Amino acid sequence: MIPVIEFKEVSKTFPKKDGGRQTVLDRVSFSIPPGKTTVIAGGSGQGKSVTLKLVLGLMRADGGRIFVKGEDVTSIDGRALEQLRMRFGVLFQGSALFDSLTVYENVALPNSTAMRTNIRPS
Ligand SMILES: Nc1ncnc2c1ncn2[C@@H]1O[C@H](COP(=O)(O)OP(=O)(O)OP(=O)(O)O)[C@@H](O)[C@H]1O
Ligand SMILES: [Mg+2]
């Protein structure tokens, strides 16, 4: 069965203000299977949000490969990146919910018929 998301030896390092470097992901590999709810848990600052941003192409990995349903999305851009993002519903952790909608409706919003009709890659 093809994983929904797969990381192979993915690394991400940030420069620090003091001139040093902070490695947040060090050759991380994992697979997210289809049809199951998967949780990534960890202490604050351990790289959960960075992991999600790498999947969505909001950040680029320094090394390794990222696959979505078997497609290598590690360095896609332009229309392919827009189409990748349209396959995801994302709620970021700060003030991100429409309080008139349920949590499910918030997550499902990008996939609603109205959004698909009105927002398309040009
Ligand atoms: N754009 C960035 N520039 C520099 N450092 C960053 C950047 N984004 C994240 N970091 C650093 O990477 C580390 C991991 O951050 P991340 O936001 O992924 O943590 P997290 O696991 O989501 O934490 P939390 O549970 O608090 O949300 C942190 O030390 C953070 O300061
Ligand atoms: Mg986070």
C-alpha cells in the first residue's frame, strides 16, 4: 500500500542568531499509512510544525526526499505545488479557526465545492 506521506532521510537546519546552526530534523524517515489517523507528538520546538511545512512546500528540506501518495514533492513549485496544496486541509496552531464552523468544517473547507469552484490555479 502506498503511504499517504513518506519522509526518507529528511533534514532541516536553521541558522541561529548567534551565528550557529540548529538542526531540527536529522535524516528523519517515516510513513503515514492511508485510512488511519496519525498523530505526530513531541515537546515544543521539536519540529512538528516544520515537518508539516515541509510537506506543504512552505519550507524546503536541506536533504532527503518527501513523497505524497508516491509522488516526489521535495522540490516541486509553481502549478504542481499549488495543486499539491489543494489536496490538504491545514489548521495552523494560532487563531486559525473560523468559529462559525465546526472543527470538521474548518478542516474540510479547502475541499468544499465552493472553494474548488472559486479558487483554481491560474
Ligand atoms: N523559520 C525558522 N527560522 C529559524 N528557526 C526556525 C524556523 N521555524 C522553526 N524554527 C525552529 O525550529 C524548531 C522547531 O520548530 P517547530 O515550530 O517545528 O516546533 P514544534 O514542534 O511545532 O513546536 P510547538 O509544539 O511549540 O508548536 C524550533 O526551535 C524553532 O525555533
Ligand atoms: Mg508547532
